[in-house]
Amino acid sequence: MFLTIYDLIFFSVIAFACYSIWQHNNISLFARAAAKRHCEKEGVQLLDQNVILKRIGITKSHRSLFAIKRKYAFEFSSVGDYRYKGSIVMHGKLLAHIELAPFKTPMS
């Protein structure tokens, strides 16, 4: 059995889609770990142990011509009585920035 050019294109598209999904999953796991580390550093608790993809787009990159920009949202708590919002932005595999909403700190 010989492969035609259409078969090669079809299998290439399928392989690229699988790779993209696998890469997106790895970046999501990295974003979750970065959010958890940042919350621990700030002395707050990451709630639900997850991040949620809110936006995806294309942006300029420092390393290449362009990168996929992903914005994730998460929730955290400082004293355990209220949920605050946070966000994390990834440019490709690189962490661009993490932002936490203003929150109450426990009184000493």
C-alpha cells in the first residue's frame, strides 16, 4: 500500500493536532505549578488546585517571531473566608506575569 500526498497531509495534520494538545496540557500544568508556588510565596492558599484557561491568542515574543499567549484564572484565599481572583499569563512556555487581586491579610 502506497501513501498518496493527501494521506501524508492528513496524517501530518493529525500529528500536529495531537502535538498541540499535548503541548497545551504541559503548559497548563506548568501554569498551575507556577500559581501554586506564587500563592505559597505570598502566604495565601490556592483554592481548588487548578487554573482555568480564559483567553488564548497570538503575541510578539522575545525569543521568536510570535508566541501563543494564554491567560489563566484561578482563585485563592488569604484568611479562609473569601475567594479572591488571580490570573497568570503565559507566552508560549514562558511565564509572563502573575497577578493577585487585593486581599485581606491576617492580623498579627
